[in-house]
Amino acid sequence: MIEIASLVLFTGDFEGTAAFYRALGLPLIDEDHGDGPRHLAIELGPVHFAVYAADGSEGLAPGWREPGSSFPGFYVDSLDDTVAQLTKSGAPILVHHQVRPWACRVVAEDPDGRPIEINQRNHCPT
């Protein structure tokens, strides 16, 4: 059996990216293992989610669905509250409320230009 162990994001805007994922509802905490750089992280079930500052680079992630891009997705308790927090923080919403077979979703953009899918189960009327 194969399971995902971690999702590590490298960012050119460490503080802005931390604020984005905290607005998403992730209570990121400082980590420093002594043999690597300071970063922010949280355990999401069995998945270690971490944010690191990119080494001396600026720029944005590849565009949505372009080679080398990624598309992380999260389930939240309240899609409406999460969208309100992200909008308040200035995050662009790329796809507004959309009904999908697995949930209702929005797609927001993090400070590095990554599209992030935000889902809520049982949000939409059936």
C-alpha cells in the first residue's frame, strides 16, 4: 500500500504564505529540527504539511495545469467561513462556488500563484 507522507511547499513569500494557509484554517506552528531551516508545519491526519522559505528565489509557481504545477486540495468545515477569511486576507478566488461530485468547492490562489482547491462535504443542496 502507498500513502502520501508529506506535502512540502517552498515559497518566495514566507510570511504571506503562512498567513494564507492560516486563513485557510491550518494552525501552522514553528518547527526547527536543528539540522535544517526554520519552517512552519502541521500534521493533517497522516500527512505532514510544511512551508519553507525558498532559497534565494523569487517568482511564481507554474500556472494552473501547466507542466510542473501542483494542485493541493483541502476539506474544510465551513466553505463560506474559509472563503470569507481568504477574501479578507486578499487572496484571489479563481473559481467561485462550484458543485463537484465529491463536494462543493472554490479554488483560491496562494501567494506563490498555486491554485488551492477548498472543499466542503454536504455544503450544497442535493
